[in-house]
Amino acid sequence: MPTYEGSFDARHLRVAVIAARFNETISKRLLDGALDCLIRHGIPPEEVWVAWVPGAFELPSAAKRVASSGEFDAVVCLGVVIKGATPHFDYVAGHAAHGIGQAALDTGVPIAFGVLTTETAAQAEERAGGKMGNKGFEAAAAAIEMANLFASLPKPQTNL
Ligand code: INI
């Protein structure tokens, strides 16, 4: 029975990280977690690629642009959307989730969803290096695993 599983060896991988600046204090901690993961798994620090966008709403278009460049094996999207802070939480969070997923489907490149969607800033902080871990680290680990899995799977004839 052929069984496929992606390893966490990132030494050979080209990974792009896109971080949303809104709620920057927290998104910087997600970025710290993502970089820690990528470097611990073997990517030389000078080869990790980072781009900043204004907010989570901009993550899907930037992710699609970067993923379709052909220069990366995986993309990690990071952002922080806090419900208490905005009446249009559902639009920003919904667009980010749907759009990032669609960008991954459209490009065939794994794009990890490291966007916190929480009720309060305290809940976001807990998930950005606090007692609930660091979702930036987890998203980067998912990106590594998916990039290695895709490299080992049978090649698609089309991206559809
Ligand atoms: N962007 C976020 O990343 N998080 C938020 O909580 C947020 N709030 O609260 O509005 C937010 N808004 C900005 C949005 O992502 C866009 O940058 C902006 O609408 C310009 O397109």
C-alpha cells in the first residue's frame, strides 16, 4: 500500500512568508514563530523570504502573486483578525480564509493559513507565543510538510 507523508526536512525548500501588519505587535510574534520553525528545520536564515502587507484582507492576492511566481515550494500567510476590534471582522476573516484557500487551489502551491481569528486581543496573544503555542510556528510546519508531500506525490497533469 503506497503511503505518502511529507517530512519536516526544509533544507532544500524555498518558502515565502507573507505577514499582515494590522495588529502588528502580535503578527510580529507569529512571524518570529514561523521563522523559528523554518530555520530549525534547515532553511538558512538568509534564504527565508518575507513580505509585509497592510492587513489580512490583502493576504490572498499577495499569496497568489507569490505562489504563482514559480520561485517557492510553499507560502505561509500570517495575520491577526480580532473580532472586538472591527465590525467587519467576518468580511476580513472570511475573505482571508476563503481567498488563501482559493490561491492554493489556483496555483497548486501549498499555502498555509496562519491567520488568528479571535474574539479578543488576549486570545490572539495566547496563540502567538503564549500558553496556546505559536500558530505562526504551526503554519510554517504545515507548509514544510505539504511542500515535501507534494514533491513526493504523483505529478498532476493539470492544476485543475
Ligand atoms: N486587518 C487585519 O489584519 N486584522 C484586523 O483585525 C482588521 N480590522 O480589524 O479591521 C484588519 N483590517 C484591515 C484590512 O485587512 C485591510 O488591510 C484594509 O481593509 C485595506 O484593504
